[in-house]
Amino acid sequence: MTDLPIPKKRGGFGSVRLKVFVLYAAILLATFAVFSASVYAYFRHEIYQKVDALLDARADGLNASVKVYLTTRKADAPSGLVAFFSGYKNKEGRDFSAVADSLTATELSTPKQNLRMASYVFDLNGKLLAESGAFQAPADLPPAVLADVLKDGRQVRSFRLVNRDGRQVHVRANTQAVMSENRARYIVQVLLPLKPVEEELVRLRRVLILMVVITLLVTSWAGLYLVRVTLRPVDRIVRKIRDIRSDNLKERLYLKDNGDEINRLARTFNDMLERLEKSFEAQKQTVQDLSHELKTPLTILRGQLEVALRRPRSPEEYATLLQASVAEIENIRRIIDDLLMLARLDSSGGVLEMKKVDVKSLLESLMEDAKILAESKNISVAFEAKGDATVPANQIHLKRLFMNLIDNAVKYTPEEGKIRVVLEADDPQQVRISVIDNGGGIGAAHLSQIFDRFYRGEKAHRGDSYGLGLSIVKSIVDTHQGKIEVRSNPGIETVFLVTLPRKRSVQLFSQIFA
Amino acid sequence: MLKIVESMCRSGIFKPDEAIMHKILLVDDDPRIRSIYKMLLELEGFEVVDAEDWDIASEILLKKKDLDLVLLDIKMPGYSGDVVFDAVRLYNPKLRVVVSSIYPLEEQKRLILKADDYFDKSSGVKTLLQKVKRVMHQPVSGA
């Protein structure tokens, strides 16, 4: 028995395990990624809304304070505005940024030093009039921003600017026009550097990614464990099946009573083993029976020859002996032929060349041979046809079937007996052919075994028969999808009833392998 | 055909090598085998009674108590070999039993444990004669 190439992997990743694991991890990763991205997007949106609200409040405050200046001083000149703030500084001892800060102090929820906002006042040409704040923006308002603000009254946007000491800063700006008497008079701008906000978001991103990685690792490990636990019985089955050879087909897989999929798999394997074992046993039995069956004629042949060789014989005696030996060899040849036929019928699996065969004319043509066969025992053979029918069949095999049945009947019928062959074709589905003899009948104990290979009934005479005839009958009936029954009325008659279908049905795989 | 062989055997000059006529019961369901062995053993000076099945054989065993040896085919329809063997020993414990069959010898020994000898029919009539004569000179093992 050669080993089949079986992958040697045992504890490692079987391909199913790997597939399940990869799929599981991919689903987890996708879920976590969507979830984290949503969380991140939500927080980012919230932070920017807060930033915008803060900028809005501060710009509104600055706007209001410039308006106050306009209504109280009625002055319009830029120098006047600077003077206003300067005067303010002088009066209170604080500079412009302190004024601006005081206007928005109540709005600030975050510590001022973290936000480092800057405030600017421009004239309508974008020229810087006054400024305050922690960093130095370029002197004048860019013309594009100026145009937007003069058109819409206000603008909120993020951009990068290079401040006066050459560093690039990402900022968010709220730029507003200061309106008085339905026209724009000045432009105020509040800038917030976005660096702290961005740093906050980077931290959030890092935390989220770390969490995704940790969760993925933990759940993957758990998933791997689950897959392993689930597939453990499969591993057991594989190991067990690997150990099963033709010489230990009695082994069975262990079954639990839970009826799950894996249990069903094991059960199916056990059923298959059962069938294999039976078929192996049957093969073994056939080979054993065959060797015994062939040894019998060989023994007789040898016995005859050895007895004859004990002394010189006349040519006539040798001729008789050789004729007898040829007859015995013919016996051996018939056994081998029949076995070959059985093997062919077994392996054909029902795939034979089938043609429409007229049963009535086939049986009529057999009667000649049957009568010759029956002559030696003075047995009469009669054929009755009730109707006419064709069946899909292999002509040669069908002839063999009925010849074997008639041959069998001749053997078991005493001299002067009667054999009848009856064809009934009244059923539209099937044709029934009976071979009836008035021999002694068959005891009930033997009925179930007569189709077994090499089985011989009690009354069989050795030498005439070797128990393959009825096995061949059974095999031929099977390949024609028919049925055969034996009814026996001991002491009166024996009936072999063959039923053949008029149409072949398509065989299912399950039937072929059952 | 068998008649010819019989006549050939009878015309041969075989002298009984035993002063006393030993009696052998030959049990075999094949008529050709029975006929060949009977001729052979009778020409060797044995008295041979033959039986084609166990029913006839058991009747003979019950009636004839002066048998010396049984040549017993253990493969006969209807009975299993070991049961028949045990029955022979039960009917007549003094009887020598040579198991005769077409099974190989090892298989015969596995099936029947305590026979006086075992004979594979395909090994030829010379072997049969040797075995029968040797067992006749031995004391009965089953007694």
C-alpha cells in the first residue's frame, strides 16, 4: 500500500485556517477603520467649530470697539484711529492688544497663552493701521481677501502665511468689515495659529490608531483561537483517516452525539469505510472461494493422472484419460470465463451497450439450446408468451441471463421433469419473465444465499455446477436495472421471476456509490 | 471416465502391506474425489466406506464401531468443519482423524486444532497414502 501525498503540516496554518483568519482580520480592520475615522471626523469638526466660534466672538468684539470709536469720536482718519487706541493706552496704561483681549476675555474658554491670537485693524485699502498679538503677520491685507470682505462683509478661512521673521504659520482667520451708516469704514481681522489644534488632532489620531492596533491584535488572537478550537475535530479526523489502510478498515472515527457539521462529516466517513470494508471483504471472500473452486478440478485432474501413471497403459487407456483431462480443463476454463464476466459486469457500473431487444424472439431463439440441454435428463421445456415486448438491454448478456436460469433449472429438476418459461408483457412499465421448474424446490434457509458467489445448494452435484451461474444472473439483472425474485414451494416447484424495466432510468451518483 | 480409471487401478498389482484390514471412512461431497480415493485406498489394502455428506457419515459412525480412521472433508454444504470434527470425536474418541480439504494446510490447522493429520487434496495421492499409513501406525491422539 503506497502512501498518498498528504500535506505534512499539523499544528501550523492549514489553508482553511489561514483563509478564515485573514478574512476575519480584514473584516475587523475595516470595521475599526470606519469607526475610528468617524470618531476622528466628529472631533475634528467639533474643534474647528469651537475655533470658529472663538474667532467670531473676538472679531465681533474688535468690530464693536472700532464702531464705538466711530460713533463717539466721529473721526474718520486713520491717524485718528491710531490716536484713539494710543490714547486709550495712555489713559489706562495698556496697549491695543490688551484692549482687544479685555473685549473678548469672557469668550475665552481656553487659556490665552495656548491660543496666542492676533488682532489687526486695516483701512479700506488693506493698509495695516493697528495690530496686537503674539506673532507678526505681514503688513497688509492680501487684495483677494480685501475684495471678498468688501463684497460679503466677512470671511472665515484657513491659510498659510509667512510671518515677518520668515516662519510659515498655518492660521485660521476671521476678517470683517466695520460698518457704519451702511458703508464699510475699516476692516478688522483676528488670526488664530492652528498649530495647537493640529497637535491636538495628531494626538487623537495616534491614540485612535494605537487603539485599533491593540484591539485588532486582541481580537485576532481570540479569532485564531476560535478557529483552532472549531477545526480541532477536523484535524483529529484527518489524522485518523491518514492512519487507515486496507488492513485496518475496521477502524472508525469517534462520533459525538451532537449532530453538528463535523460530526456529520465523520459519520459520512464512517459510512464510506463501512462500504469499503464490505467490498474488501467480498473481494477477499471471492478470491478465497475462487482458489478453492479452481483447486477442486485441479485435484481431480492430478488424482486421475497420478493413479494412471502407476503403471504403463494401453494407448486406448491414455486416450480416455486425456479426454477426461481435457473435460476437467474445460471445467477450469469455464470457471475463469465466468469470473472474468462477473468482473466485467461489476466494473461496468451499469454502463453497457444497450439496444432495443425483442424479449419474445430472444427467448424463442433460446429454446433450441434449452431443449438440447434438457434432453439428457428427459426434461421438457415449454415457452409461453403472453404479449410481446422490447426492453433496452445488452443482447448477449440477456441471453446469458436466461440460459443460466434454464441451466440451473435443468440441474435441479429430476429426470422427466418439466421446465416452463413464461413471458408476461401486460404491464406498461416492465416485462416479467418467469423460469419455473418442478424440481424439489429450495429450502427457505438457502433462498437468501443462492445469488452469492460460489454458493451451492445442498442438493447440487459437485462437478456439474460451480456456484457462479446465479451470481452472473444477479449481476446481469442489476446492470439492466431489473429485479430478480425466487419463490419456492419445496417439493412442488421453484420460480425465478425476472422483472426488466421498459425504460432505463438515469442513475444518480448516490445510487452508483451506495 | 471414472470407470476407466477404476479398471486401470484394479488391473494394477498392489499388495496390501498390512496383515489386518484397516477400516477407513471417507467423507467427501465430490463423487469424483470419493471414487479416486476409494480405489486408491482399497488397492492399498484398506477397507473403505464412503459417505457423501455428514448425515450419511454420522449414521455410519453410529453403526460401525470398528473404524480405524476417518478421512474428513471439512468443507461441506450445510455444516461447519469444526462442528463435524467435534462430532466425530464425540461419537468415537478412538478414531484417528485426517482432515482432508482443498484449503492450504495452515488454514486447515487453524480451523481444526486437534486432528491426527491434515491433507491438502491438491498435493496428490502419494501424499495421501503416506499420511494415511503414518497415522495408522501412530497411537490415537484424540483418545
